[in-house]
Amino acid sequence: MSQTYITLNNGTKIPQFGMGVYMVPAGDATKNACMYALKMGYRHIDTAHAYQNERSVGEAVRESGIPREEIWVTSKLWPSEYGEGKTMEGIDKMLERLDIGYIDLLLLHQQVGDYMGAWKDLEKAVEQGKVKTIGLSNFESERLEEICEAATVKPAVLQVECHPYFQQNELKKRLAPYGTVIEAWYPIGHGDADLINEPVFTELAEKYGKTNVQIILRWHIQEGTIIFPKSTNPQHIKDNFDIFDFELTGEEMERIRAVDKSVRFFTVPLEQQETQFTAWAPED
């Protein structure tokens, strides 16, 4: 087995396993982690303007020695950049920060602000070749359907919290008509010990000679979820990617599905998002 890909609703193929850099400091920490991941075989990096490390991601991509078209880079716009015209300016600034020619996948990071105006600019950016694919992040209210129904270009992905304790089955049903795929943040439940040490993961880890975390990541892959666990530890980066030499059985997949508890590890009410996420703007 090797790295798996998912065909999105626009026909592009996205590497299903990536490297996340949320809360990784800009500079050498981000650059070195990405460089090592790319050396190990990763071909997808997930960043955001809000993470403040896009320049470091771009440096890693440019200096990796890997052809640009073989690396998938995802980034996200913050609500302070939403609005027709304003969003296009944000995209152009992002292209300057990354300095990698184009953006493979661009998401609206939060479901507040002028997201409808922003989506129109995302569609224009696709037409202009600045962005290959567009999608959403953290849109779980009725605003998800508002965009999907109005969109000429349907969101290819929706990035949300998703892990064995919160499997997002109802959300997947809502996305099905649009062909939109789930991307998971907190794929191992923010490192929650109870989740990681569930007996089913311990048992399967022993059977396959893997760690509990590797079993969880493998489950995501077979569920068709796109994942990008974060680490700056070279051994962890290597171990996280070492999940393509075995396959869980159908019965084992069902056993893992049965641990779903509808438990989130991060939540902010929509009313609070309206103020919290619009009161702050990332630096350029």
C-alpha cells in the first residue's frame, strides 16, 4: 500500500494524508517539520493565514526538490478577509506569502462575516487559475447549505472536528448531495487519553503491530476522510505516515464506529463566533 488519494467533486485528486501546521511557530519549526514530512513521502500540507506560518510552508515546498505539481497545499482565509473584492485582495496577498505559484485548496476558515461575498471571489480565483479547488472550514450551521445552494462551484471539502468520538455522520449526510468530502481536524481527538486508549484500539494495535494512534489514523483513511495530524517530532511524523501497509477488516471498522459518543473537544457557539472571530485579524 502507499499514500491514498481521493477524487474531489471537481475531478482533482487530493492526497488523503497530510501534514498539519496549526500552532507550529513560523520559521524553522514549520519549515523543518514540513521538509521532513515531504522527505518521508507526505504530499499535502495544511496551513492558514491565521496560523501565521504560510511563508515557512512556502519555503519548505520550494526547497524540497519535489516538483510543485506533486505537492498539495491547503490554506484558509480569515473572516477579516471576507467580501467581494476584499477576498481577492486577501488571495493575492496569500499567493505572495506562499510564493508557490498557485493554491491547491483554499477554504473559508470560519462561518461568520461576509462569507457569501467571499465565496464569489473564491469562484473568480478558480476561473483565474490562482486557486485550483475551494471549500469550507467549520461551516456546520445552516450557513453550510446557504453557500452550497448558491454556489456555482460547490465546496469540494468541509474541514471540521472529526474523530472516533465525534464521527460527523449526520454532517456527512448533509454533504452527500454536493459531493463534498470531510477533512478532519483533531483526528485523534486532541490527544484525548480516553479516546486513544479505547480497548478496541489497544487490541487492534497489538494485532497489527501498530500504535493506537496509527489504528485511529488508518480508520480515518478507510472511512474516506482526509486527515493531517500535526507534529514537529520527526519520529512522530514518520510514525503517523506508517499506516499504509495494513488494512482493517469490515468488522473492525464497525467496532470503531461503535465508539462514537457525539463528543466534541472544541466548541464555540455561533453567537460567540460572530464576535470572537470577527474582532481579530491575522497579520500580513
